[in-house]
Amino acid sequence: MTDTLDLVVDLNTMDETGLPWAFLDAAPDPTRIVPGTHIVVGAGQVRAVATVVDIVDGIVHVQPLRGPVSAHRHLLGGRQAS
């Protein structure tokens, strides 16, 4: 079972905010990317649940939660893995 990414984010890349980031227009469904919501992020085989911190000029900052997606699935609003 894999978790569908809401936003491709290289979790090792941070900007001056100290947070991982990505471009909003890279999201498969940008309507899911709203500050305060939890989304699935990652790249390659890496997946994590993260909180959307902010969106500024089309750049999304996220705060990944520690642990596997399965530990935080309840935060995803009932979405199922695909």
C-alpha cells in the first residue's frame, strides 16, 4: 500500500524559514493545500504527513510530523491510501 502524495516535497531541503517547501502549482490537486491542513508529502519512496504552515507567493511551507504515515492517518480526514 502506498500513500498518494498531495505535494512532492524534498524533506531534506529547507529555505530560510527552516521548513521544507514546494511550489503550489506542483500539487496534483492544489485545492487540498490549505494552511492548517494535514497532507501527505515526500519524494521517491519517502512519505510523511505534514501540516501546511503557509502559502506565500505560490510557495508552500510544511512541517512534517515525526513517524510513519500510518501513525497520523487519522489527521488526513478519512482519506484512504491508494
